Amino acid sequence: MRDPRREAPWLPDLCRLRRLAAMLGLAELVVVVLVLAPDDARTWTLARFLSASGLALWLSLAMAVLLCKLRAPISRLPQRVGALAAVALAATVAFAGAGVIHALYSTLGAEPLGVGFWRFTTGSAAVASLIVALALRHFYVSDRWAAQVEANARAEADALQARIRPHFLFNSMNLIAGLLRRDPVVAERAVLDLSDLFRAALGAGEGDSTLAAECELATQYLSIEQLRLGDRLRVEWDKGEPLPWDLVLPRLTLQPLVENAVLHGISRLPEGGVVSIALRVEGQALHLSVRNPAPSPQDPSSGALASLHVGAGHAQRSIAHRLAWRFGPQARVTSGWSDGYYACEITLPLNA
């Protein structure tokens, strides 16, 4: 069995440009704090500020690059030992760098920032250790949070995968069995649609889909349900071209919403109804909505709406969770009942 620490280093990756910029920003922040600190014995000039900034940025860059290159070997150590090693390494770099700078200033007959060798070098090492420890801790927590969000998204997809099987599979198989003698061509098409649907469900937590593939999957699902419900189920697509058909989406983004519309809406109405699916682009956002007739929430004799809310809630929360992980906070999933219809709308940024 392979050691998982070799596959996923626990030490934060400082090779990323954003994290490197954060390290440089922290170094400059230390200089700004020193400048703003009340100290009558020290006069800060522009030249002194630029010199201190140059030293801080140079040391920060050296420490970040060194920890970036040594990420793998440090991550092989136990976390506590590796964390201490990383901080000690940063302190050593700061001590050595500050010592070189102090020696250069001494040859010119001056002292950097007006302090002696040991205070200058040990102070630089102490500040560097504190900053690196805080930065690594922050990045570590951020990485663990991102991993947890990804794990939750996969768990939600797995829940959808398990949910799609029981209540739909038995009805579909019974329907296909009834069609085999009466209309084998339609039965064969239903089997193919069913296999595509379950192939997508089995891969819900792995890989990605596209807007075109999600619409095709929803179409296949609706074609199976139309065989079961007949004229009670009618479908209207409103595709406002041009649409970003190649937009990458998590698997099972649209089909669960369509499934809720059929199971908790259309199938509970004796007269059936129309499932309206609309796609449009407005500005830099894609809007995707599913709308279907539903009983009034003021009708106490019908439990259909309550069933709709319970059944739709899980799917919508799962979809919202996975879309937020993929697209960020700009992704939204909203739903509600109005004028005899239940509607759910997805809004996705196209510039994410």
C-alpha cells in the first residue's frame, strides 16, 4: 500500500502565484507596521523605508521559493516535525540573509536600521518565523477546507447517484417489459435511454459533464417518462441561442430538477401538465429554469406540494452545493411556488 502522504503533501503549496503574492504582502506589512509604530528614537526616511522593504521582500521570496522546492521532502515528515522544520528553515534563511545585509552595511561604516548585528539577525529570524508559521497555518486550514468542500460535493453526487435508482428503475423496467411485445423498437430506444441515464448516475461523483450533455440526459429521461405517462406529460424547451453548449458542469445538474418536476408535480396531477425548460444567456450569466404545475400551498387536502418541497429539497441542495464548489458564490439555485407553478432556476457565471 502506498503512503498517502506521498500522494498528497500536507505542506501548503507556496509555488502558487497568489500565495507567493500573499507572502510578499505580509513581508511588506511588517515593514509598514514598523514605520507606523510610535518610536521617538527612530526616524524613518524614504531611503530607509525602501531599504527595509527590499530586505523584507527579498527574504520573503527566498523563504517561499525554498519551502516550495522542499515541499515534498518536508511533507514526508510527521506534521508537527515537518511544521517545526519549515519554520526553522525560514528562520535560518532570515538569519543568514540579515547577517549578509548587516555585514555589507558594516563595510560601508553603517548599521541597518541603526541596530547591532545580533539584534538585527535574531530579530529578523524571529519575525520571519512568526510570519511563516501564521501563513503556513492559514494556507493549511484553507487547503483542508477546500478538500472538505470537494469531499462534500462528491458525497452529494453519490447521494444523487443512489437516489436515482430505486423509484425510477423498477417503473422503467416494468414499462420496457410491457413494450417488448407491443412495440419492440420503442422498447429498444427506452433501454438505450435508460442505460445512458444510469451511466451518468454511476459517474455522478467522477468527472465532468457539459451543458449539451446535461440537456441530452434530461431529454432521455423525459422520453422514458413520456412512455409511462403518455399525454399527461408534455415538454417544452426554450433554448435562447446562442448558448454555451461546451460549458463544463458537474454531472446530474439538470436531470434531478426535471425528475422532481415529473415525480412530485406532473405525476400527481390527474390532468398532467407541461414541464417547461428554459435556457438563456443574459450578460455574463447563464440562466437555466425548470417550471411545472403544482397544487396551491393553501390547499390543505393535497400533500403534493409538501412532497414536492421534501423531494426537491435534497436535489436542489446537492446541486447548489456542487455548483458553488465549481463556480463560486456567484452560482445560485432558487425555487418557489407562484400562480399554480413550481419553478427552480439555476444561475451560473460564464466568466468564472
